Amino acid sequence: MIDTLISAVQQVAIFSLIPLVFYLIKRPKPLSFWQYIGLTPATRKANLLALALSLCLATFMLVLASTQAAIADIMTHPKSVTGAMRQLGFGAEAILTIGLVAILKTALAEEIFFRGFLAKRLIAMTNFWTGNVIQAVIFGAIHSLLFATMTANFWFLALIFIVPTIGALIKTYLNEKLANGSIVPGWIAHASGNVLAYSYVAFLL
């Protein structure tokens, strides 16, 4: 458990490093680093919509995993995050591990880098939709590349590109248009979706 916590903190720190370097170079006054990456309070509406988004996308993927054996095999692959959670068995340690990995190690770290840094900088360099689409495509492509080391199933790789890409597009919209630039809605959507997916694959699939 301690190792998982340390690993989660390290990953958040690593994913925050590039944004921090850019912040220190640019020194955008009067913004603090937390304001720069959007780790600030969000609106209730954006948070609730983010939760609804996560439920929709996670439910879609989990229904597919429950009805399509090929997808279930990939999601339970020992090299995947969900597959690794499955190896834990049911218990308090497994639940805490899933929470740490889902909420901190993956969701917070990725939201800081992709929505708090990459999306914001791309939008500032171009315009909202161009920057949003670019960061979303990069986010989806990385997911496909990670799973490409486990499977050559074209349809799954396409799916695992499309769903995160759509999620990234909507999360950035919620963050930037409804939450005053806060990445908290994206974090809520990402974390809750992860908790649902990891728990389902670990304990029910």
C-alpha cells in the first residue's frame, strides 16, 4: 500500500514537472502555479456534468466488456491497469489501491498534464477548438499505443482511441467554458470513470 502511495505521488510530481518548468520560465503574473494549471475550485454545474460524462463513457465501455469476450480479454490482460487491479482480489487493500491508482496516479496526473497544461497552452497558441481537438487526439492516441503492446485487435484499438478522445474533448469544454478554467471537472470525470472501470474489472468481470 505504501509503495502504491509513493508511486502515485511520484507520478503526479513527474506529470507536473513540465508544466512547472514552463510556469517558472514564463512567470505569468499574477497567476500562481495552481491557477496556471487550473487546480482551482470549479462550478457545481461543471462538476455534475463531469460526473454524468464519466458514468456514460464508463458504462458504455463496461457493457462492451461484459458482452464482447475479445474486449474482456484485453481489459483483463495482466499488463493493463485494469488487469493489474484484477490480480489484487477483493479486500480493503485492493479497494484502497484502486482508489489511489484511479484518483491520483492516473486521473490527477493525466489531468494536470493534458488538460491543465497541454490543452491550455494549445488553446492559447491557436483557438479553443483547434487546441482542444489536438490535445484530445494526442490523449486518445496514447491510449491506443499503450494497448497496442497488448493486442493487435484493430476494432479495440480504434475504440480505445475514440472513447478517450471524446472524453478529453468534453472534459476540456467543461473545464474551460463552464468551470472558469478549473481542471477539477475533468479530474472528477476521469477519476470516477477509472474507479468504476477498475472496480468492475477487478471484482465483477
